[in-house]
Amino acid sequence: MLKSNKIVNVIGAGLAGCESAYFLAEHGVMVNLYEMKEIKKTPAQKSDNFAELVCSNSLKSMEKLSASGMLKLELQKLGCFLLDCANKTSVPAGNSLSVDREQFSQMVTEKIKNHPNINAINEIVKDIDTSLPTIVATGPLCDDELFKNLSKLIGNDNCYFYDAIAPIVETDSVDMSRAFWGNRYEKGETKDYLNCWLNKEEYEVFVKELVNAKTVELHNFEKLKVFEGCMPIEVLAKRGDKSLRYGPMKPVGLCKQVETEKPYAIVQLRKENADGSCLNMVGFQTNLIFKEQKRVFSLIPALKNAKFLRYGTMHRNSYINAPKCLNVYSQLKNYPNIFIAGQISGVEGYVESIASGLYCAINMLLYINKKSMISLPSSTCLGAIINYIVFADDKNFQPMNANYGIISCEKTFADKQAKKMYILENSMNEIDKFKEEFNGKFV
């Protein structure tokens, strides 16, 4: 095992923090990893384990021509620690990578705590020592006092959005006469989603009750600012009677599996754990009060007697105005010892946070060894995400996840699939160059 006299502080043992800490430790750096969960949990956190997945157990698509799948292939090439843990604790989910979240967090925690170069410290960090090499990876649920001090440090006002969590139901409580197992367009070798169908009349009643249901009042914050990728189901429903049919309740690719009548809308449930005893309501993030969740979601015929193991909730997600204060290496412009990783930097999503943590650690390693830091072009998925948060409009900055809209391509294609294949191949070549450049600095 490599070891050196260099020390880096990592604040936060979420996805980005754990990825950063493990990479640095594997490269001989002594890491002080600070986590406050055993002392103080945020409203969305339940476990003391590291790398807790609080919203969903899905790390999205594995299809190589999807942006999320492309990002995973990039991370695989870069030797991503958490992606390896996710693959080892995965549960069936068609072409998506979903994990048993307890097994995943437990595996990450054990590997982190047993690493000889990592010192895991239970402590609430309230301020940042700018004289020490530090990666701030507190995630979107950053302690209020630390976030205030960080905001003062970088001279920005707080910016934030709200995130919503979907309910989980007990599998055995679902009425299987109104549900069936299957994947859209029969993709994948196994049937990984439980599809709960509604006819037109049932759908219209459901939407009416949903838009009029009582939500939790948010007393302590100035305004509600919801990230599109985690839009509460009741907010989406208010955009129009058919908005859900073109969103999380779309029946496409599944209708032929119901013989009695053609489904007008479908709610998909995804396995939440390895044994499939509980199911996550896909796309049903919500801020309804618990009593209303039970009443309204029970209007879905298959869920009329459903036992809810966890109701949906909303929590505040904090992030910095990255275009104003971060450079392309994820380093604070005015404080070179401080790097920002994960969702607090403005990346959105589990895999994106992991990727940000790895990218941050790579450049931190170069920085503390007095090597020139390196960046990725926006023709790669990871490079596109980093370049977006650094160069976006700082007046209207919003978190960003992996998508083809931000990935650059110098060629034009009539065929979308051909374009995606070209982007993927080019990305793999750029990642290889990145790895070669990084390794060359330590020869």
C-alpha cells in the first residue's frame, strides 16, 4: 500500500467524498474524512453508513449510448471505486443500474473505514481552514453553519433548490390483478418493473385528487425552487391533465401485456432491495402530507391496499454558484487549497456526484504533488458536466446532470444513433488520453 507524508481533508462521506477519499488513499495520501451523521443527521438521512442513497436506489441507465451509460463507461476506465461497489451490490432493473442501498452503503463504509490511509472522523465541521488542502463534498444536505461560512468565503449568496423523495411500498401488498412484471419494449433478459395500470376514468380521478391534495408547508425558507429532474409528482400534474401520461405514467412499450383493456396510464415500481420485498414508485417524488399520500396513491388500483414502508418527503438541497467561484479543475478560484466535489458544486445525480468526486481527487493529487492539473474536454460526458457548471450563466445557474445537450460534437449527423456512437468512441479515446497524461506526470 502506497503511503506518503501528504494529508488531505475531505468533508463529507457521501458519494463524492467517499470516491475522493478512496482515490487519494489508494495513491498514498493520508486522508482525514469528516462525517457528521453519527452526531447529527439531516431530515433525509436514516443510516450512519457512508454513501447513503437518500432519494432512489437507481444509478440510471447502463445503455452505452445513453448519457448516463456513457458516463459509467468513462468512470470504469478511470477505475471508479463506487461504481465497482454498485455493480457488486446491484439488483435487477432491466438496463438500469440499481443497487440494494443498504448493501451498497455497508460495502463502501467497510472499505473506507478499513483503509489504512483513511482516518474517518465523526465531527460536525463548521468552518474551513483555507491553509489546508481540502475537498468539500458535503453534498446537497450541507450543515447550515458550514454552508453559511462557505458562502461568506466565496462571496456568494445562498442558492438552493428542493429535492423530493418517492414513496416505497411493500411488494406483497400490491394487487397483482392490476399489475404485471415487465420492461418497456421488453428490453433486458428479466422483467424488473412492476407495472400498475389505470384506465382513462381511473387516471382522471387520480389526477384530480392529486392536484388538490394537501402538501407540507415549507415555513423556514424564502421560496420553493425545484430542480426539474426531481419534480414532485403533484407539481408536474398541475402542468396539465396529460402531463403525467407523457412523463412518469406513460404507458408506451407496455400496453400489449394487458389483455382485458388498453392501459391509459401506468405507474412503474422498481425493486428497492435485493430480495424484491419492497418497491420504489418510479418518478413519484412528492411533498404531499403522509395522510394524503396514502389516500391519493391508493387510488391507483394496484395500490388500493398498499402498505407504505416509507412516504415521500422533500428536503433542501444546497449548492454554490459554481460559475462565479470554481475553475475547470473544481478548485476555488480565490482559495487554491479548496476543491469542491459532488452536488454542492452543482452537479446533479448519483453517478454525476461520484464522477465529480473522482475528478476532484485526481486534480487534488496533482495539486499537492506540485504537478500541473488536467481537465477533460466537453466532448466527454464528465468533461461536459464540469465545463457546464464552470462556464454556465452565473445569473441563472441550475444544477446539471449527464445529458447529450451539453456534450460537444464537432461533426454533424443525420442519424442520431450514429452521432451518439461517434460521441461515445471519441469520449473513450479522450479518457484514454486523460489517463495517459495523468500517469505520465508520476513517471
